[in-house]
Amino acid sequence: MTLLQIEDLKVHFPVRTGRFGGGKGTVRAVDGVSLSIDARETLALVGESGCGKSTLGNAVLGLAPVTAGTIQFDGQDLGTLSTAARKRLWRDMQVVFQDPVSALNPRRSIASSIAEPLIIHGWSGSIPDRVTELMELVGLNADQRTRRPQALSGGQRQRVVIARALALNPRLIICDEPVSALDVSIQSQILNLLMRLQAELDLSYLFISHDLSVVRHIADRVAVMYLGTVVEDGPASAVFSDPVHPYTQALMSAIPLPDPSRRDRGDRVLLQGDLPSPLDPPSGCPFRTRCPLAEPRCAETRPALTPQGPGHRAACLVQDRNPGGPPA
Ligand SMILES: Nc1ncnc2c1ncn2[C@@H]1O[C@H](COP(=O)(O)OP(=O)(O)O)[C@@H](O)[C@H]1O
Ligand code: SF4
Ligand SMILES: [Mg+2]
């Protein structure tokens, strides 16, 4: 069952440009993205910093303006619902951001932070019991309830944030770089926690990360973003083992390999140059200014996502395995 369905979503920000701010421009942060997440599924949204991942997540949560396109949650179009109905749906979606320090009020005990959404939304049962239950669910000792966030480690603080996100029994959690601020040794503990919670509570995740080695553990499907568009998506196994788009291939070859004998791979594709400005994206294929395979035609035509294998799509004129086939 599809829980979240996004169709041709655009989020454009009007900005002032030029040295004195006299010009006007448009940042095309998200520029025509379609994706869906099933119940109990993890979709990883990956790509370099600035490609529009957080803006997409924020648009789903109502924290960034939707310029065009639709967002449906559980079959209901967020854009056409009444404000009250939309607020009810947003209760089923929660977010875990990168930085648990700024997410928690330093003056509140962790029990009081976890209780906050329960109080706001009028939890019908015992709030202290629910807080204890949530703390145990995320692997926190209930003895720690009176502690302040400063007294906890980074990993424990992120557990508090996750407990609070779970308070109202959400169905979708948007995890925006949830382990990027944590030590590598702690990262896998939090990833394992998220996977256990998914199985126990039937959660869906939109898991945003610039770090593919993190995504590999947790994703069922992967969508690769570049300059506001999805350039490849598909089952994680296909995207990791058999990437089609030159950008995905470059990201994959940059993942550090644990096995030193394989570190010298000949297939390493280095990403050259910086991400172009989303204020002034290249014509044709957005990746062409950094693509090792670019041809003159790549400047003329913007490639569409086309089928490359079961559930696997990519947007590249040159690498297309099914040229002339129907668009995805
Ligand atoms: N409120 C805003 N106003 C103008 N530009 C923005 C705003 N929010 C994000 N952007 C721009 O949109 C682009 C995508 O940003 P973001 O979604 O944060 O990327 P990511 O999460 O992939 O790092 C960036 O160029 C960023 O500067
Ligand atoms: S369409 Fe051309 S520029 Fe774009 S990724 Fe494919 S080969 Fe590279
Ligand atoms: Mg971000």
C-alpha cells in the first residue's frame, strides 16, 4: 500500500540576486520530483549537500511552500484538505533532524521533552506511563527521565528525539540526516534502533542522507537527487550493485570500502567541480557540466526517467538501456 505519493513536486524560492540585492532570481530547490513510499518501507533520498533533499522533506511536512505538484498521504491530497484535516494528517508524520542538541530544550528534563507532543495533542491515557513506555522502546533507561539533555551522550539525545517523534504513533518518519552528527560507532546503534522500530511499529521512513554508506544498511529503495531532480531510483540492491546514471556511479565509487584489497578499484569515477547553482541550472541534462560521459546532445535535451530494470529508473541519454522505450 502506498503511504506517501509525491507527483511532479516543485519548490521554488524567490531570492534577491546581485551585489546590491537589486536583481531577482528563483532557486529551483525541488524541480519536478515524483516518488512514493509504501507502508513499512524505507526510501533513502541521497545526493550532495544543496541538491534539495531537506526542502523536499520540509514540503511534505508543510515547512516549505509547494510551488507546484501534489503530495498525497494515505490517499489524501494535502493541497486540497482543510487546514484542520491537514493538521490531523501531519500528526501521522514526524521528523528527526540531524542535530539532537538544538532539537531539545536544554532547560527541560528529557521526560518533559518527550511528554510535550502528548500534552499538546491531549493524550487520553497516562502521560507518565506513556513516557516510560517510549523511553523503553528507544532503549533509554527510565531512571534517566529527570536528566537534562546536556547530561546525555549524542546517541542518547537522538534516542530522546526519536522517542518524542514516536509519541503520537506516527506512520511516516522523515529522518533528515539523523546520524550525520554522531560518531561512526554510534551511528550503527541508531540505525539498528530505527530498523527495529520500523519492524515493531510498521513505520515508513523517508531517510535523507548525503552518506551512502549509511543508507546501504537501511534502505529498501533509493532515490538519487541532483540539482532538484531525481536522476535515478530503484530497489536499493539494484541501485547499489548496478547504478545506471553517471552521477550515481560517481557517488557509489566514492563510498569507502572496508576491504583494503578492493580500495584500488579501476572503476572509480571522481566527481569534478562543484554543484552548479540552483539559481542558474545548466540547460539540458543538469549533470552535464560534471559528467565524464557528456555529449553535445546532453546540452539540448533534459533526459526523463526511463525504465532500466524492474522498478529501476534513470534519467541519462547516453546510459539508457532501453533507448526509444516508453518513459517511466
Ligand atoms: N528558504 C530558502 N530560501 C532560498 N533558498 C533556499 C531556502 N531553503 C533552501 N534553499 C536552497 O535550496 C537548495 C536546496 O537546499 P536543501 O534542500 O537544504 O538541500 P540539501 O538538504 O540536499 O542539502 C540550496 O541551494 C539552498 O540554498
Ligand atoms: S544525459 Fe549526458 S550529461 Fe547527463 S548524465 Fe547522461 S551522459 Fe551525462
Ligand atoms: Mg539537508
